[in-house]
Amino acid sequence: MTWTSAVWATDEFRAELRAFVAAAVGEPFRMELVAQRPWSTVWRVDAARGTSYVKQNCPGQAHEARLMTELARLAPSYLVPVVAADPDHDLLLTGDVGAPLAERPGAVDVATWCRIARSGAELQRLVAPYADRLALTRLLPADATTYVADAVGRLGALPPGDPRRLDPGVARRLEDLLPLVERWSDEVDELDLPITLLHNDLHPPNVVLTDTGPRFLDFADALLGEPLGGLTVPLTVARRDLGLRIDDPQLWRIADTALEVWSDVVPLPALRRALPAALQLGRLAKVEAWRRCVATMTPPEREQYGAAPADRLARLLECAPVGALAPLG
């Protein structure tokens, strides 16, 4: 079955969802739709055993139940608890451990961002030796130039009027950028850091702060890559939400808490030098996640969200969200 918004609106799907939940936690006395978007549906479940959340993703993101099952074995203290999972149908039931940070206005200060960044890096470090177990898209530094060139060609070739089309002027600028992308790739590749998990959506809606530390949810955008690129989302969102300049020392304070996790593998000064390049390449992870989502959208959904891969690709023309890079020209 192709899991899409059309399926999620049917009585048949709700019956399937209810049966999955009942088998795990008993017959629910309430199931409430929390969010239904072209890429996923999420329901709150209240049953005798407490509150939980059940989710299914679109086909391009239908790895989350399998991934969370594996991560629950490798690093359970970094995740919201997995109550039940059906990887073949990408059905995932997770326990309620409190409200995400996004629902706690003013709670996410620099110190909290440091905790998020460090915990995210610790999770990556724990998972790295087992990365081959994770059936996720690989997006490595050595692949970046080819990935960008292919994306420019594919999105730029779409006909005028297609919401997914890359603007021709932006396409030309990105083609001119390819030699710099190659230099970024070389700079990051030379660190020789292990391939590991990139959460790829690590920001306050997907973090619950518990007594034992941050716990993460929503791994639908995840893929495999070098670890420093995993800071692209946290640093971009932190800079925006805290109103910081690109050269603000507080951004480096957040970044350093994550870099220190890898400083016994590569010296901290080398990690800091390569970070701006890694953050630029990290933008490609979002291009890939949006590409996976847009693939099965309906025409009306593509009208609303179809430009996302091209828009994310164009962000390569911006500066990295921390530090400084050579002029883009």
C-alpha cells in the first residue's frame, strides 16, 4: 500500500491504526488526530496504560519505525520510548515523556541549545559503529558535488509552471558554485570522521527535555552522513530563534559542545576550521528529505510544498549558519 494523505483520511486506515494500537496498549478510549500533512500523520492515543503517540510516514520517509526500533536497542536513553513498531507498515507508537521544547516558550536558551547539540553528537557517536545496520539514504561529502549537479539538472529541467522547478537564474549560480562545493567536500572529507546518523530535523518541536537529559523524536528526515553536518539544523534554528549574528560567539559555544564529542578523533581546531564547510554540505540533507516527501504528494499538495527541494538547494548560496566562508562570488 502507498501511504499518503488520501489513505490516511479513510475509515480503513483508522481501523488499521486502532488495531495496531489496541494490540500494543489495549483498546484506546480516545484517539485524536494531532497532525496530518502530506508527509505524515500523527495521532494521540489515550488508553488504560497512559498516553502515547502513533505515527505513519509517506513512502519516501517510511523508514522511521524500523530506525527507531534499532535505535531503541543502541541508545534508548536518547529517544522517546518506543512502545511498539511495525516496520513493514511504518507504524510507530511512542510513549509520552512530556511536552516538546517548542511548547515551552522561553525555555530554549543558549545553555539548552548546548545540551541539545551535545546530546545529538553523543547519539551520533554511539550509533556510528553500527551505521551499516541502518537502512537509510547515504549522503557523503564525496558525493556532494555530483548530488548538487544532478539536482540542478533535474529540477531545472522541469517545465515552466511546475512548482518544483528551479529558477534558471538560481540554477546558473549553483552551477557556478560547484567548484566551491568540491572544495567544501574535500575539506570535510579530509577529517575522515565516521559515517553516522543525521537526525536532520533537530530543533525544539522534536526535543523533550527530561530529568535524564534531552530525548529526541521524529526521525523521518534522517539519513547517514558525516557527523558535523548534523549541526546545520540546530545552529540555523538557534541563530534565528535567539536573534544571533552569524559570527556571534554564542553560536560557537553551541557548536563546540558537539565538536568536543569528536575531539578525541580529530583535534578540536581542525573540527572548527571545517565546520562552516560541513554546515553548507549539511543543507543537502534537507534537500534530500524534501525530495522524498514531494515524490508522492498530490497535485494540490505539490502546489503548496513542491518548491521546497529547490528552495533548500538554493540555500547553498547563503553563508553557513556559524563562522565565515570564502566569498561565494
